[in-house]
Amino acid sequence: MLIAIVVLTTLLGILLTSGKKKRMQFYSELYEFNEQLILNLKFTRSPIDKIAQQFNFIPDVMQGKKPFEGKDAEFIEDYFANLGKTDALSQIDYLNGRKPALSKLKDESAESYKKYGSLYVKIFFMVGVLFAILLA
């Protein structure tokens, strides 16, 4: 039973970390998607759906699924609302304009995951060990 407490609290820490990991992965992928779109508009002009198939989260977002709530959801909705609405040169300008914001979100989410990801797991592991010691 004591081991179960430690395992359950550690799993809770991992569960809390998963949201930060998903956010980090999503913004990293969205940044890469943005780069691919810029290259595509300059050279190959393939359909956006074809480019999106290379990614994990992007096709779902393009179908209307929201991976996040709040400011993240607004940013993502705004980003995808403007794709494919204008000519290629305007799209390139739009995507280049979004690049700094995407880079900032990618870096912030990676830093947050790096900072808090292992911290949550360690804290909840220690809480489990503490409960196990107190119950023993």
C-alpha cells in the first residue's frame, strides 16, 4: 500500500507535467509548420492540407479542434483563420510577421516545461514518500 501511494502521487506529478509538455510540443510544431508554409509559398505551392499531414497537432487544429483554452486558443484561432485567405505574397508577409510571436511562444513553453516538468514529478514523488513514511 505504501508503494502504491508513492506511485500514485508520482503519476499525479507526471499528469500535471503532461500539459506543459503538450504545449511545448505544439508550439514547436506550429513554428515548424509556419516555416514550411513560407518555403512552400516561395517554391512549391502545395496545398496547406498536404503540408499539415507531416505534423501531429496541426491537422486536428485545421479541422477545428482546440488543443488549448484562453489566450493560447485565441492566438491559434487567429493564426489559422488567416491562412489561405490572400495571395501568396501577402501570405508570406503574414507568416513572416507571425514568426517572432511563434518563436517567443515556442521558447517560453520549452522553458516552462524544462523548469516545471521535472519539478512537479519530484515534488509529488517526495509528497508520496512523506505520506508513506507518516503512514508507516
